[in-house]
Amino acid sequence: MKKDNHVAAHADIEAYESSICGAVSGLISRFFVSPLDVIKISMQLRAASDHSRTLYSTVIEIFEKEGLTAFWKGNLSAEILYSTYGLSQFYTYRLVNRTLKDFEIGSTSNFLAGSIAALSATLITYPFDLLRTRFVAQSTHNKAYHSLRHAVTSIYRQDGLQGFFKGASLSLITVSPYMGIFFWTYGMLYDIVNGTFLPPEATAGFFAGGFAKAAVYPLDTVRRFIQVQGANQTNFSPHPKLHSYLETVRYILRENGVQGLYRGLPVSVIKAAPASALTMWSFELSLTTLRKITGKERALGP
């Protein structure tokens, strides 16, 4: 039996439902994928001379040096990030996609709505993304920040308000096509899988998430380099201070070649695919649960 796609333009779902379910799905997926995110960022920011570190050796090194809890470093800021991002993204996506429905542009509306929603959500949540990156990048034994409050006050004192938005423009360039590609691919795959024995939201989310992440990954690597720039940079990164996006790209290419832009890609795809599957699955589950609680169970669809 076919299921309704509740992120489709024609879906009968209220904006507040999209917001609540988006926030819940962000919280759930973040908790389970945090270890993969820590590994990915650690691989992206490792020293250029460290060619021997593999995915396995990175996991072992983090565990031996910092213990099991290190795989959830910065998770408080990350949970705030993902829940707020999910709320903002799904709310905006619903409003934009419903508006674009009147223009009859087909699946292109999914790409445009996803891109616009990502821009909005990224601007709102970017400071939390920067904090998360710095908490993950710093060593447990050489901490620049000892708490979320300490991090916020330190960054503001050293760099002012703009310190919370280092790399933001590149993030917008990265995340806009990423989410556009994701929702565009998700919509097509959902229609293909729907009615088969596979769960459509999880299956479509899995493959759409992996494909979209691989497509924009070099931009994500450059973004991480920019985010750890600052007064306490030696606590986060072995790399020299870089002053622009172009300089960062040149540095990565000079030190590691093109493959330097793709460091950590396997673990990033391994993270993005199940995270996206979990996000879309938990979004649908949250919607069902919310409607049971509010007594609003009803048939949805075109």
C-alpha cells in the first residue's frame, strides 16, 4: 500500500506540524550520528603530513586519547543546532513548496524549496554549527573552551559578533545546493520506492542524503577549515592561519592535492545517508504521534 509523502507540495500538513516534527527528527537523528560527525571533522582537519590516518585509526585514536564520550563532543550545541535547524528548515520548506505549487514547475519546486529553506535555517543556526565544530576539533587535554558558556563569551570577546559567523557565506553556498539536491532526489526516489516492500521515507532519505553530501563535499571541507580560524586556532588545528576561501583551497590543494578536499568523504556519506533516512523516518513517525496526541488523525494526501 502506498504512503503519503508529507513533504510533497500537495501534502495536507500544517506549517506548525512541519516545525514540531522537524525539530524532533533533528534531535533524534543527531544523537545517533554524532560519533560519525566527530570522526568526519577530525579527519577533515588533521595535519597535512598525517597521511597514515585511516577511518579505523582515527576511531581508535579518538577512543584511546579521549574515551568513549569524545564521540559526543559538542553534542549540546549540536542538539540545539539540529533541532532548531530541523524546525526552521521544514517550516520554511513547507511554506515555499506550497507557494511554488501554483507555478506548476514539477520536481523543480522541491529543489528550489529545499535550497531556500536551507538558506533560512543555516542563517538562524550557524553560530551553533561553528560552536559544534570547535568543540569537536579541540583536544580534550588542551581545551580552549570548558563549557558552552565559556565558548560563547570567549568568541565574542576575541572576535565580536562576526566571530560566530566565520565561514557562514561558504556554508550558505554549500548547504543551499545540498538541501536542494536532497529534496529533489528524495521526491523522485520516494515515488519510485513507494508501494514496494521498502519503507519509502527511509529508503529515499538514505540514498538522497548520500548523493547530495558527495556532490557538495569539497565545499564542506573548506568550510570546516574556515570555522576553526581564530585567536585560539592552535587548540583546534595544526594548519596555519588562512585569510580567505581561495587561500584555503590553494593551501589544501598544495598540501594534499585534490584528495585533500575529499578527506573524510566515506565517513561523511556513511553519516549523511543513515542520518537522512532517520530524519525523514522520524519526521513521519513524529507526525503520526503528534496527530494521535492532538486527536487529528485523518487521511492525508493529494
